[in-house]
Amino acid sequence: MSAMSTRVTVLDLGLGNLHSVHQALLRVGAEPSITRDPSEVRGASRLVVPGQGAFREGSEALTGALGDALRDYLASERPYLGICLGMQLLFESSEEAPGHAGLGALAGTVRRFPHELRDVDGERLKVPHMTWSPITLARETPLLEEGGWYYFVHSYCCVPNDPAITVATADYGGAFCAAVQRGPLFACQFHPEKSQRRGAKLLESFLRWS
């Protein structure tokens, strides 16, 4: 375990996997605090937004004061880590929930994997994409390793309007956006808390990141 100890706020959207993220942060020496309090979100020095579940429920969880607090935090340009749904909600919309808005912090949308998804040998691939996959870096970032394998569980993937914010891609019947970064905002489609050594290294690096 790292000797480093850093306070980090974890936003509870009521959508699962909080315990595993909390435990993963503890293992790398963080002092995580789970909250739904808008004032704590605004006052956070480092924020993690995890989530497993549907875009609609995430969108509804971020209406009102909590969503306003998260937008204020994002505008402040302090370190942000979005995981899975915590990445998708940064965008404007999702095919999963027409009419339900995301945060709009990043321009783009979230799209479902095609129903007829096949690998290079023509074999049909199952959706959701639920497995370990290697990533390819689109540009350097201190949070990821080229060729590292990370654990994914998702049926939808982000499509940024600006390809320059994509820092990593993975392949599942074709390349898709696996992680984005803009300033101190970083978000990934995979789950670092389930990605063993490389996931722990990402979390550890996030604690040092500014």
C-alpha cells in the first residue's frame, strides 16, 4: 500500500459500485468520503464520480442542486475522475435515454454498440462488452499505460465531438473511446476498481494529479 494519504470525495448517485470504489481508494492510501451533499461536492479538492446503471437514472440523479454543484465543480478545473456512467454523464445525451440530458461538460453523445457486432474473424460479439480489453493510447497521459488491460462492463460508449479529448481507445468490433481527458478532467469507460494492478496505479496517479 502507498504511504501517501489524500482526501478524495466520492459522489453517491445511488447507482451502485460505491463500495468497490471506496475500497479501491483505501487500498492506494486515499481518505475517501462518500457524499450526496451539494456543498461537499462544491468544496471537494478531488472528486470521483462512479456509477453502474442507466443513463436515465443518472440524469435524474443530477437534476437540481446536486447537478448544479457538480457543474460548478467541473467549471472550477479541479481533478475529476469519472468511471463508467460517471464518464457518460459528462456528455450531452445518450441513445439509452432520449430526452434525458447529460451534464453537457463535454460535447458529444453516448451510443449503443451495434446489434450486429462482429470480431475480425466474423464471429458475433455479445453486448454488453463485459471482459478485459487492452487499450491504445491516443496521446500521453500520466494516468494510463499503453497496452494495459482494463475491465469493461458496458453496452454504450461515448462519442466526443472533439476527437482530441480522447486519450485512449479499446476495440470491440471496432475502436471506441475508452478514456477522455481535458485539463484536470479524466474519465474512463472501464472500471479501475476492478482492473487489479493497472487500475490501482491509475487511482494512485489520480491522487497525485493536478
